[in-house]
Amino acid sequence: MKIICFPHFYYLSEVSRLIEIGKNLRALKQEVIFFSHGGPYESIARDEGFEVVSITPTMTPERYDEFIKYNRGEGSKSLSSSFFTYEELKQYVPAEVDALKQVKADAVLIGWNLPSYLSVQLVGIPIIVQQPGTFTAPFFDKKLAEFAPALAGSGIARLLHYLPMDRLVNWLLPKSRFWIHPFNQLASELSLPQYQSTLDFVAGDLTLVMDTPSILGITPEELKDYRPAHPKYFHKTPKYRYGGACYARLPGEVPEQVSKHFDTSGTKLYCAMGVSGSPEVLRSMINIVRDLDLRALIVTTTILDEGNNDSSGQVLIQPHVPAHLVNPMADFAITHGGAGTVQTAIHSGTPIVGIPMHQEQAGNVARVRKRGAGLMLWKSELTRNNLAASLETLISNDSYRENMQQLKSEQDQIDGAAVAAREIVNFLSASHD
């Protein structure tokens, strides 16, 4: 079968997951091609031997800046706004349809390339979605979500700590319809089904949950047998299956300057916020850790430009490193809560302080915190005193590292990319019977 991997090539963690799944699909004798609307990480897929087909229109860096700001909750506050406009979808969807027909694709595997939800329906092939379990309907139905505000100021945030916000999130999110307005507008014109909620929208014909069951808190049986608590918010019953943890393994060795920087008996801190972290938060982080008694490595990816990368004796700033090799060298990690950075920390056995940008990331951090392997600060709580106190808590209590080692033993038992690839092949084989 011919499977199209269609990531958002501006998202490193997503590209990495699809590459790992793609490699396992090739090992199962499937033909894998990557499609791209542009982005800086196309070369990683090509370096792994995958064909990458450019699909116009391509997303410019300027348009991506708007896209990622919206993802962080910093974009339009209109309830009808979305990652893509109706006008953009009118261009993206037909282009994808033509490309899928031309290569005779059998299925599409996506992360956050949202126009594919419509284009695959017009081609008549299934869409397979890989996503963190913290943004799936079963997670909210089990009332596992925890609230973390992206926009609240410090005064409002202090008030929200005293309100039952977790209960509100678990009640509200399954019923919410944010992002879907332009997609439903075009779907109506194309005589396609209407999405009844956001969680309905992000569920594919098969949704692969890229988490460890015991860490997420949902058993494989619960996931397989899932039926929505509120069926009216789905245009069809979603089909969920577990993959497992799947995070970036960038090529190369530990850079020499990193090895030298971490050659110390003092406390070593690793900070990475993916590409969806906030530049403001990362700049604050750099300024704060310079005044702390530790050695810090800050990984900026594409969040900050080179003009902000002024390393010092205390702080080393790098755009990219092989995190799966560098994170284990640190005593603690700070993350925005993205699935990739959290799973890398778990694999490394490194306790975390999580500062989430949005709800899915809050769920990832909360799963670790619940198991006593990390702490969470709201974005509005990032001050020198709060961060120093959080790190001191992790330093003074060995149980955080011991608990993270337990999570590591659970996560490392499952090859998430290999399981996901088998689930895809099984699903497509059954569909063709």
C-alpha cells in the first residue's frame, strides 16, 4: 500500500514522529512518501531516504509566525477563527486532492496538516491521525484534564487557582467547536459531513494515541472500546488505538561544547520548548537561569533568532541538539509540555518543570506531576522566585528522580513507532477486505 505521511514541516516533533512511523512502515513493506506544504524540517525526512513532494501553496515563514502564535493562544480571539482561513482551505484542499490522486495514495497519515481532513474525503481514502492522548475524547470523558491558562495575567491566574477549573475544562472541551468553522463552511459547499465538535474534527478514521497507557491513565481496552459520553458531538464514532511514546532522535553525537558545558559537579539543567513554546517565556527563562547556581543548556529551535542566542558561562544556547542524548546528561529539565519533550525527559529519567502553552501540553505535564516526577508552573507564574523554588524542590527530594525512573521503565517497554505502524497496516488491510 502507498501511505502518504503529511506532517506540518514547521513542527520538529511532529516531523520526527512521522519519520519514525514511516521507517517502521517501510520495514513492513509499505511504500511511504512525504507530502509538504513547506517548512524548515523537510531535509530531515530527505536525509532518512524519504521522497518529499512539495504541494503548493506552501506556507511562508511569515504565515507560520501567525499560525504558531494562534497555537500558543496569542492569535485571533474570534470564536470563528482557526489555524487556516476559509480562503486558504479553498486553495489547500484541491491541491492536496490532485496530488493524492496523482500518486494513487491508499491512505494519509497526518499530525497537524489540517486541510487533509477534507481532502482525503474527496479522494475517498482514510485519514490516520497520530496525536497525544491528552487531546482525545477519552481523556476528557475520564475527566483527566487539568487547566492551565495561556492568556491569563498573574492576578487572574491567582484567582483561577481557587476555582474548579479542571472540572470546567473536562466538561467544556468535549462540547467545544473552536477551529472548525472554516472547515465546516467548505465541507458544506463540498457536500461533506459537518464536524460536531473540535474533538470530532481531530479524530481521524483511525486515531493513534502516541502515549504509554499506564502513564496516560487509559487502558488499551478502554481506548479500543471507547464510545463517546456525548455522541451528539461526533458525526461518527471515533476509532482509537494506542501507538506509544515516539520522540525525536536527531542524528549526530553530543556537541563538544555541550559536553564541556555539562562537565561539572554542579546542578545541570536542560531546557527545551520545541517550536510551539513562547519566545517571551524562553527569553524570561534565559534571564532567570543566568542568576541561578547551575549550568543550563537552552535549546531554542526556531523560537528565537540568532540575535537572542548570547551564551554565557552559566548558560549555553543552542538551536538544536540530539535531545535523546543530551537530556540524560542533565539533572532536571524545563519543558513547555509538548509530547515530544515530555517523552524525551521520561526516557532520560529527568524530572521536569513544565510550563504549558495550551491545554494539551498541560495534560502532558499533569500526567508526570500526578506520578510525582515533575512540577507545573502556569505561564503567568514564571518568576525567578517560583522557578528557583520549583528547582529546589526537585533537587531536595530524590523521590522525583525515582518516580521518573519508574515512568521510564514503563515507557521504554513499548516501541511506539513500531506499534503505530502495525496498527496502520492492520487497519488498512481490514479496510481492503
